[in-house]
Amino acid sequence: MLHAKDLRYGNKVINKKGEVITVQQILCNTIVYDTAINVSRRHLSKVSGFYNSSYTTQVTEVVKEAEMQEIEPIELTPKILERCGFRNFVRDEWIITSGNTHTDFVFSSEGLQLRHSTPTRVGIKYLHQLQNFFYAIAGRELEVNL
């Protein structure tokens, strides 16, 4: 189960139906992942012999929500890394480019870790963690094409 404190607007997660959803709002116990405005117009009356007609318009906002208990994180895989713009030149080494900066990672069973002389202790295992990390280091959203 995910906690609201781990999520940010734009994060991708999976709902109970197995759909990949994007977090639009974080509420107390739920997240909003889709909103739409429905506009309906209904003819009220027609005065005979005249072209004057009366209509009523109804605007309804449709909101799709998911309980926090109903969403799961998306586990990182090589295929997901490729869809996020990572390139793989060596078996476990993955590189992402942001502007003129290239950042190297190692992908193992412990997750995605920065490739550095002193390796990180905690690996990034889920897509929302990678999105949050990328935003923190690059200052922009990670483009994810799922």
C-alpha cells in the first residue's frame, strides 16, 4: 500500500483494475486520477409558429477517485526504464540525459542506484520514486510513456 506522503502530482501508479493512472490530486484517503466536464443541453419548449426556443444547459464534473488502499506502485523493469528515456549500453548500467547532463545508474535486484564511487544504500524500486527523484535532481518531470 502506498502512503500519500510518498506521492506527488503526476506520479504513475496502478489501480485495482490494473490500469496505469496518473495522480491529479491527493486527498485525505483517496487520490483523484481523472476529471471530466460533461455538458448537456436540453430543449425545454417550443412556441408554435415562432423560432424562439428555450434550452437548459447542465454542467456536471465527473471525478474518478481511488482509495489509497486500492493503488499499488509500478515496479521498475528494464522495459519501463527504456520508456522513461533511459539508455542501456552495458548490461546493468543505465543512463538518463537531462539537458547536457548525463546521470548513470546501476539496475540490480536492489533497485536503481546511482553509479558512484560510493554506492547509494537505498535503491529506487518503483516508478513513482524514480519520478520524484528525477524531479528533485533535474527540476522537471520525467516523461513516462506507458
